[in-house]
Amino acid sequence: MRDLSGQTLNDYLRVSLADKADRQAANFDAERSTSTQRRKFHQYCERAGTVPGREYTDPDISASWYNRNRREDESGWDEALRLRPDFARMVADIRAGELDGQGLWFWRISRQARELEVFIRLRDLCRYHGIFWVVDDEAYDTGNYRHMRRLLDDAADAEGDSVKLSENVYDGKESAALKGRRAGRVPYGYRATFDPRTGDPGPDEADWDEDGNGPAAVVTEAYARVLKGESLTSIRKDLNRRGITTGTGAQWYTPSLRNVLLNPAYAGLRKYQRDAHESIQAAILDGVEGDWPALVSQADWYATYRLLNDPARTTNTPGRPRHGVHLLSSIVVCAVCGGKLIRRARTDAEGRVTSEHYFCRENSCVGIAQRDLDAFAAERIIAWLADPGVVAELHGKGSTAQARQAQGVIAKERAGLEDARQRAEAGRISLDSLERVERGALARIGAAEATLAGLETPKLAAGLTEAAQAGWDALDVTAQRQVIAEVAAIAVHPIGRGHGGPRGKIHPVYRVSWTWKLGPGAGVTIPPLDWEERRAELAALQAERRAGRKYVSAGRRDKLAGLLREDPQRPDREVARLAGQVDRHSIRQVRRELEQAGQIPVIRRTRWQVRDEGYVTPAPAEAAAG
């Protein structure tokens, strides 16, 4: 190679995290930073008499085929241009002719690339622009076959080293995962432990303080509140208000809280290669338990996972709030078609709400006043939760190991089934695959439910009596909706036109069928009361009232007749006051009798005038004169 003195030499510096992790490398200390490579570059320039040119630096960026940021349909060259910004800048400068006739310095050929494709394409590009290389303090002519053959062997070795390193890393990670060891940073709510003799890391332990508080208590509190129906936003605001921060000292945000709750590590579960699976649920290793203590049960974690991944929770229909603000909307169903009832409001010309009803969303089969149904449901729920028999049953059944195992199976299978359904809707799996998954999952759920039926009710129900005792009104609407959905199935029946109800309203007890899901009466449906029977009772009562209005005592009749004869145009209100607050029906009845007898003229009142229409029969004086 010709003398390089006076030549411009540009350096490319790179070190990856994988290189840093490979502590068995003999040259680890040199590879651990780009600053070391920069120092060696300038030392070479002083010895060779070259002029330092442009510097291209890509610190902490992998050049391996096994880079986890790699895309399936992407070549090694395209990946290098996308993930290594200074490598892409260097290639752009070469293509623009700005480095023509100059040189490129690489501390090792592996710093340039760990893939033969990248090596070959960069060599061809530099050959075209007359650029030479300096690798390991030796100069190479990119147009010289023998020079490039030597570097090609080194590039092949670098690629092979990358494969071996990847296999060793993945073998180590897989082995650690199967042994239940933690990977990555310590989760919030835990603290790391170390062997006092060797300093090696040991199993994590829960981060409790002396009073039983601390980050671990925050985690268990968050799970309990979510399972009781509280929203993530409400929990996050409360934690920030109390001055509780995340593990990094930052305030809580809804996504960060959600990520904590979706971490299976808190149930002692170990996930592996999350990026290679459709969901967190699918990445959990079956039969592997972590070597750290669980903060929540597996059943509670799976229940939380299903709740937070429910599409109904994350879908925001235009014009409707994300979280339900109407107590029974989409919970109550139509007894005719089975569709859900949603809330609709009617407004006047000025936009003011005049009425609020629940209507059948599918076919408008039924409708019922929102205020009446909300009050009826709340009253029935509170009475049920306060029933001593319900309290005894919900709290009396123990949390045995068999019950906990059955709960865990149910929660896990339901979460897996929901994941499969979402993948099928997205077209990621076929309907046949979904059918097989569903058939197996439902069979396992049925067996676990049969086991659980005689052992224990769902854990959420055990906390419902506490919610009732603390006061139904103290719960937010989201929690109230959760309670109702857990304990009851409600259906609204039509009543028909011309039902004859008082002022068009019928109490919900005559329209609602109610089925308890929990408690002593679980599975028993309470049908609506018979409205026709009640209608007959109301008709009889109204007839009785009418009959009572027609009766006027002799003394009161004489008094009213005297007042009306004295002044036939006297208003009924004044007559009632003078007679001692008499019922106006009695006044009108006596007035009609006197008019028909010809004792007083017929008086008709409008809004603006009083009209005397004369006597129905000749006046008494005229009759006597005749």
C-alpha cells in the first residue's frame, strides 16, 4: 500500500450493548466505549502522518443480524442504514463524492459490520469512489482482490462470532427464564438482593417498610381497586395526590399504571420473548414460577388482565364517554330481542334535556325512564348486599388452595380465549384455529367452574358487601356499574300502549325481571309483577274515589247551596274558602244540581271572562208569576 502521509482519514466508531455484555472477550476494555477507539485512531494518525477528517459515531447500536429491532422483510444493508444514523450519513457522503480518494478507519472489521452483505456492499461503494480502508492499523486497497480477501475472512469470522454470541445469550436467557429468574430491571414493588459472600444477585424481595406500606403495598392496593371497578384515572390521580411516585421518582400516568398492572411478575409468573408473541398472556411460560414472592394471586392478575384488555373498555364511540356515566346503560337487556339498552335523552329547542330513557339499541322494543330504573336497581342492590344471608355466604366460603387453583384456571383460560378472539377478528388466525382454541378453553373453564361452584364465589363479590356498608353513594358510577354487572342480570319487558298506568308511568317492578348471579338466590329469576292485576286494583280504587266524591253531607250541601244562591258568579276557590276548604268536586256537584233545578243561572268561566248563560228552566219568580 502506498505511503499515507498527508492523506485524509475519516474514522467510523461503533460499540454495541452486546459487546459490552460479552465480558469474556479479551479486548473488552477496549470495546467498551467509542472514546477508546477515538484515542487509538488519533494515535494511528500521528504515526502514519494522516490528517483526521470526518468522524462517524454510532454508540450502543448493534450491527448483528439478531438485533431485536430488525424487521422480517429487511436486508442487513437496509437495517444498517435505518438503525445506524452515522453509518447512513457516511454512506450518503460517499455517494455524494465528498470522500473520494480519502480513507476510512475502522478499529476492527466487526466495528464496520457483523454481516457479509454490509461488508460487500460498502466495499463495492468505496471501490467505485476510490476510497481505501485502514483496519487494525493496516491499510487496504478496496480495489485489490488479495487485500479484500483477507478482510473478507475477518468479516466472515465476525459474522460467525455474532451467531455464537446470539446463541449463547439466548441460551442463557432461556435457561434463566425456565428457572424462574428475573430478567431486566427490578419491577416496581420489589427490591434486589445480593449474596453477601459473592455479591451475586439473588431473588428479588417485596419492598415493604416496617409499617407494612411501601411500593409493594401500592401495587396490591392498585390491583384491589381495579378489581372493585375503580378506573385507572381515578387511582392514578389519588396516588399523585398522596405524593406516591413511580420507581424513578416521577408522577403516575395512566399508561405507566396500566403497564404495572399488566406485568405478570406480580403474580409470580415468568414471561419470555414478549415481542415474539401476540400478547402478554401468550408469552407467559406454563409451569414456571418466579423465584420472587407474588404480590397478588394468579386469579386476580388474570382477572385484571381481562378487565384492562376488554375491547369495550378501550373503544370510544363518538359522542359517548369512554367510561360509563349512566348506571345501567349497556348492562340492562331487552326481554324481547336480547339487545342491550342504552341511554337516550330528549332536548327542547334550547338544548335542555327534557327526558332521559333507556331504549333497546337493536330494535327499540322497549323503553323505560332512566331515573325510575336507576333508583329501582340501586334500592334492590343495596337491600341485597345488606342481607345477612348474603353477607354470610359471600364471606363464609373459604379461599382454599383448590378454589384458588380453579379461579386461576378460569381467569387464565378466559384471558387466552379473549386474546384468540381478538386475533381472529384481526385476521391473524383462522376461524378453524379459533374454534379449536375455543372448544378446548371452554371445556377447561367448565370443569374449573364446576369445581369452584361448591367451593367459593368470585373474590369481587366478597368485597361488594363492604362497598354496600360503606355506602352505595360513596362509589363512583364505574364502580357501581361493576357491582351490578357482577351480581345481577336485568331485563326490561314491554308493557304496551294504553296500559292505564298513573300519568303514563308504571313502576319498574312491573316491567323488570331480575336474576341474581351470586348469593343464596343465585340462578333464580324474579319475574315482574302482574300489571293487569294491579291495573284492575287501580281501576277499583279510582271507582271508589269517584263514588266518594259524589257523596256530600246534608249540612255541607245546604251551606254550599246558600253561598251559590247568594252569588252564582262567585268562583269555586272563594266558595271553598268560605265553606271551610271544601273539596271542589263537591262544589261543582252542588252547582250542577242547582243549575239543573233552575235555582241559579248557568255560569261559564273562560280565561278572560265570566259568561252568564241564563237558567236551564224558568227562574223561580217567573214560574210563580205564570
